[in-house]
Amino acid sequence: MNVLAGSTNVSVYFYIMQDAGSGAPGEPVTGLLFSDIETGGSASYLRTGMARTDFTLVTLASADAAHTDGGFILIDDTNMPGLYRCDVPDAAFASGVDHAIIQLKVSSGKDAVVPPLLIDLGDAGASLTNLGGMSTGMKAEVLAEINTSIDTAISELSQAQPTATPTLRTGLMLLYMALRNQLNVSTSGSPDVMAIYNNAGTVVAKKQLTDVGGDYSEAKMETGP
């Protein structure tokens, strides 16, 4: 499971199974209450390189209740047997480590086992140098930043001769303006001119056209008008 470092109000989900001492090992355990773990068991989180931290469980009013640190409840014993929600304290996901482990220990009388949950704590994307080693959550953050940048509107070019070394945005905008806005090719003047306009109808750049003896040519684009 991936969680962004520094996240708050995180709920995790455990699939709790019958252990080897039960009548049906591997089958889901239903009907557990927070007290079946809090009394005779434990709820813990472990951050990389640190000591185990116990946290107290309490009951939640419903499976979709607001987050409460230590909140615990079964999801649906009929349709999703064995699945339980647990609200983990924010301190488990604080920045500073790469991983956290969340584990529940059910009281022995319930003959239940809970696989521990490994949490990969990703950063928000600052100072990243190794994309290949990034967690899924970190890669999602980078992708979101890229999409935001791509979706940012590009301003129209001002009146000037287009540079020979444009940025990607500038080059794309010049092409877009030529395709989208008014494009006037004058063949009645001297010299003949092709003009590119902005949205307001002002010529921002133009180039001279010549057709002498059957040879057609276009000069370098220059400032308009």
C-alpha cells in the first residue's frame, strides 16, 4: 500500500482470517469488535528504524464514519466477510522514513490471524532524482504535476520576429496562431506578404513572398505589420 508522507486521516483495511487452531484455517473471521483486539491483543505501527508504537482502538459508528484515530469496525459480514477498517494515527505516516508497518493482534480466543500491512511512504515529488526507484504514489504525484503543466494555457505571441531558437511553448503557439487565427496572403501589393494575426486581428509577424520566372520563395518571417 502506498501513502503520501505526511498524510492525515488515513484508513487502512485488513482481511482477518481464521488461524491454524480454528476449524477452518484461512476462512474469514466475522463479527470481530474493537475489544477483541484491544483486550488480549494489540494494535501497533512500526516506522522504519524505530520502536513499535501501540495505539488504542475504539469502535466506529459505521463503516463510512468520519476518521477517528484508532477507529475499528467490520465492513459487511455478509457481502465482504473478513474485511475490517482501521483508522491509523497520523503519526504513523509522518515524513522522515520510507516505510511503516501496521499490525493488529487479535485476542487468542478468537483463533484469528491478521497479516501485517506494509505502507510505502512516498514524498510529494520535491528533490526527486531517481524516477525508477520511486513509489507508485510518488510517480502519481509527478504525473499530476506534468499534467497540470501541460494543461496550462499558453499566451499568444506579441508582435515581433519569431526567434530562431524558440521554446516548445513559443514554437507551438506560432503554429497554432497560424492555423487558428486570420491568415492573410496579399498578392496585390509590392512586395507580396503573408501575415499572421493574433486573436484581436493585429499582425504579429509577416514574411515576404516572391514569384519570379516561375520560382516561388518565402523570405524569413519578420515583425509585423
